[in-house]
Amino acid sequence: MYGVHKALNDFYETHVRLGKTRRDKLAEYRENCLKRLEEGLKKLGDERRQEYCTYERAVNQGSYAMSTLNQHPNNEYDIDVAVIFKGENLPTTALEARKRVADAILATNGNFLKDPEARTNAVTVWYADGPHVDMAIYREMSSFWEGTWLEHASSDWKKRNPEDIKNWFTTAVANKSPDSDWPWVSVSQGQLRRVVRWVKAFARSRTKWSLPGGMILTAVTTEVYRPNNTRDDMALYDTLKALLIRLESQLDVSSPLDSSILLTSKPEYKAQMKRLRERLEWVLPELEILKNSACTYPQALRAWGKVFNHPFWGEAADDAEEELKELAKAETVVPLTLVVDVAASQEGPIKFRYRDANVALPKGMHLKFSIEGVQLQRPFEVRWVVRNTGDEAAAANQLRREAISSETVHWEHTSYKGLHAMVCEVLKSGQVVARGSRRIRVAAK
């Protein structure tokens, strides 16, 4: 499948991921809301001639806590925070507890789009410039026999830990994503988190669409996620295919913490899941061109542009087409010189330079491949293709691997007996403009 790993990650960094500036700004909304709650409880208590104690602590929740909150063009961000009180400092009923918090925030006369509302699972505060904060109210309870526990003010008090979902997702990202510490993994850590954010970006790519919310998308994407050691675009494509197959057989999604609880129990959520299936049935055929051997880089970019409906992809395709026109005039593939240095550990001190493929290296060594002897003008991508031979590599399903990066240095590991090859290609706008290769022989031990 034609690769756009780098372009997908460029899109991620510039138009999907929040980044520090936006995240810090959202943190200000959160902190301001908590400060208003503290001030409002005091003011409300004074007005009612009662003592209203403030909360004990606050815990981030939802996509904000899981780092899956995407950029929003209209600044309509949803910031979830759990506000935990001592049990004796809240009214007896869950509804009255939520109402007290809503009244306290309203008492501060903030710049709200509408009055804070005590909804079923949280108190929602809408700010006039776009974001809203959902404050889930918790009380801390204790007993001699059960110790200490937390209860959420939902339709009634329900025993719950506000950090359970974040902890579940953090563990899933760590366990399911490829581990970049392994020499055959070239993608960055946390691939699952990126895939979830791309799926959410697809689901929010058209304002007229009404598709499932963030928690449902996160749960079902994590369920069907298909990792890839060298390419994020393949991981996303394979996950989208697996998601469609999953929705063709089952639309319901259970809570990752309790399979008996359906996240899609309401009819409106079931309708959203059905529409998600229909959107996937429409968009996946648009990506079939990527499997065509005649596919060009601009065509690949435009295909992904149909998924995300964002000008980034059309602009990148236009630039690629212009560059291809320039490259076509030269019609030359420059030969590359690859040098191979041997070290005991990745990024470790170089022991010697490997020069003769008739000499067998022992297993367990680390190889540093470097491009030398050619001037390369950025921007460009480098495709490193490992072609292994032998029974050991075949048994490990490692006969061929590839990684794409912008680096002119790449590390590998002598893991399998046999005569192997590294092929290095420099690409501009998807076109190979330089190529080189080296053979490596690995001994049985």
C-alpha cells in the first residue's frame, strides 16, 4: 500500500494534536472553573447563612486526561474534571450535590454562554468563547470495614473511581502499541493513541455528521486496533477496516471497565454507530487506489484527503504534483553510498566499520547505516527496506520490513542467521531520487 506515514504525522502534529499552547489554554479554563467553584461555595454559604466546605481535590477525566482531545476549529472543547468532596460536605442526594455546585459557580457571575447546569452525570459550565467544562461531582466515603472509596453523583450515588478510564487507556496504549525500544520498530511510541485521535478526526471531519462521542470511539477503536511496527498509515488503514468488520456484526460497545454496561444503550447512540458504519463503507473504497502499483504520491495524498476532509491534504498534493514535474525533468536516480558501522548497543560507541559481506557478524550486534557521498536537499523522506533471508527470519515473519523517516542514519540489529540486505531510497514527493544498498551476513550464533 502506498505509504504516507510522514504526511499523516505532519497532519497529526499541525491539525490534530492539541500541542502545548492549546493544552495550557484549556488548563486555564479548568483552573478558572475550579477557582470559581471554591469562591462560589463561600459566597453561596454566606448568602444562605451556612458553611459550605470546598472540594478536597480535582482529577482530570475523559479525552483531556487520556490525551486524545483533538483540535477543534470552533474552539468547542470538552474539558472533563472530577471534583472530589468529603462525603459530609455535600448534600445527601446526588441531585442536590450537583445543584449546589451549579449554584455556586453561577453565584460568581462569570462570562458564561448560559447558566451552569446540573446534568445527569456532571455540572456543565459553558464559556462564551467556546469551551465547556464538565465537572463530575464525587464524594469520598469511608467505613471501618470497607476503608475509603469514592461515589459519583449520577442519577444516584454510584461507586466509581474517576481515574479508572484514564488508567485503562494508558495501559492499553503501553501494551498494544509497538515498542520503539525494539530495533525492528520505527514508529514513535504510543501508536494506539495516535490512531484513536485520527479516527476521532475522521468522525468529526464533516459538520453535518452526527457520529459517536469520544468515549465510544475510543473504546471501540482500542478494541479493534491493528498495530504496525513501521507505518502509522498502515495501522490506521487496517484499524479502519477492522472497525467496519466489527460494526457489520455488532453495533453495541461495552464499557472497557465493565462489559455488562453498554455505552450505546440509548437509541440515539445506536443510530450514531449505524451512521459510523455507513461512513466507513463509503470512505474505505476511496483508499483502494493506494494498493494500485501505479498510484502516485499526489493521488495517495488526495485519497487520505477524502478521509479527513481537510485542506492540508489538497495543499500537500498540489505541492507534490509541482515537485514531481520538476523531478520528471531530471529523470535520474542518484546512486547512494551506504556505510555500516558496528556497535554493541544502539546509539553506542562504534567498534568497527563493516566492509565485506563475506565476513559474518555474530548475532546480537547493532548496525548503524549511514548515507555518505551525496548532497541531499531537504525536504525529503528516506525509506529503509530490510530484506532478510533464511528460516529464522521466515519463522519470525521478518523477511521484509520497511521504515520511512527523514533521517539519513538508521539502526538495525543482527537477529537472524543468513545473508541479508538493506536498501535505502531517498524520496521527494514520493518519487525515488536516490538509491543504495548493502549486504550483511550474520552467523549462526
